Amino acid sequence: PTPHGAIALNATKPAALIVTNFISQETANSAAVTRCGGEGCVVIFEFSGKGSCGALATGGGSALVWGVGGGSTQAEAEAGALAQCNAKGGRSCAIPTAIPGKCM
């Protein structure tokens, strides 16, 4: 079966989580929201297929700024997430140490 992953975020806490290798997108999304903390967490990125990766970057500003990215390597996904965060006006966008990009 095709593996599925998801990134969930609660921008008000803030809290986030990346999950991988679930049998369906629905179960990946549900696990991401639950493990992120439940209420207030929403799926902000879905990815699927062997060799697919997802990443989250966060930055400052008047509020939390975030970006997500996907790719075929962790570095590619993280670069995309950083680029999106910066494009949204995030200051000092970075990949959170506790939440590195993940691949399947």
C-alpha cells in the first residue's frame, strides 16, 4: 500500500507534528491532529508515496508565520518550507529542532 503522511499545526499554542507511514490519508490526518494536541490542530500539509517527504518551517513576525514543503528528500522538503515561510514575511524562518522534515 501507498504510505501517507501529514503535518498538523496549532498556531495559537504553538504546537505541530509530522506523521508518516499511515495506510490512508484519512488515518494520517487523524493521527497528526490527535498527536499535535487535538483541539485547535489542523492539517496544513498532506503527502503520500514512498520517497515523499514533508517539512515545516516557522518564523516570527506580528504572529507565528509558517511554511510547508514537500519533496523527494528531507533537504528538498525543508528548503521548500523555508522558502514558503520567508515568502509569507516570516522573520528568522527555521526548521524547528524538535520537528525535522520526515520522509517515507
